[in-house]
Amino acid sequence: MVPAILTAFARRTTPERAKWLAEICYQKTEGTRFTPLDLAEIALAETGGHKLSSRAVSPKGAMGVWQLMPERAESHGYRPSEMRDDEKCAEAAVRELHEKLHVAKGNLSRAKRLYCGRGPAAMAYDKIRKRFRAELLRELERGASLDAMRMAAGH
């Protein structure tokens, strides 16, 4: 999964930053109900258009790669300024997603939509998020196809 995430992230930021963020997606979802792809698609939907910047701030005040609102960051035990720290922001995002999963009664797709809120903005966000999910899955399939070709070639 990490190579697929790395490839998608590298289209939007430096190779070094893409690798760092892909590793964070893996590390912060390990031992949770979520996959690295879940965290990656949220990052892409939230800040993919802003080079996955840790300094990204939305017009409403959401911060970091995973765009946590200050009050949501605080509810998860973080200061809003800590959302510029990619690892802390990812941890808070996983906690937020877990909370939304509870609200969504275990429906992960709905939980991801609720991550953005409710109403028309959340519906628009969900379409964008699903488009990024499809991109990540294509990269995953492409990688699996390359692995199969290498094995068939005896590499």
C-alpha cells in the first residue's frame, strides 16, 4: 500500500515529503480499524491541492495535512498549533475518524463523509475523496500488476 500512496502523494509534493507522509499513513493506522489508504485519501481530499502542506489552513480554520479544526484537535488532546506536526495531525485524524465511525454506526464511507461535516460541503468533499480513493486503488493495482510481471520474468 505504501508504494501506491507514495506515488499518488509524489504527484503533489516532493518525493521526500511523499515518502514521509506515506510512512505516516502506515504507522498511524497500524493496529487500528483503518488502512493507510483511508488516511491517505483524506489527506489528498483535504490538502492534495495544496501540495499536502502541513501549513495549510482552510478558510474556516482547519489546519494541517488532515485539516483538523482547532476545537477538534483539542478534543483529541492536541493544541491547534500541533496540527502543523504531520505525525500529531495524523494521530488526531485517526482519532477523529474513529469518532466519526462511532457516529456513523460502523459505516466507514459515511464516517469519512462526516469527517468533513454535514450538508452540501460534505457531499462535495465526499465526491472528491472517492476520486482520490479510486486513484490510490489504481496505483495499488498497477503495483500488483508490475509485481506479477516481475515474478513472471523471474526477477
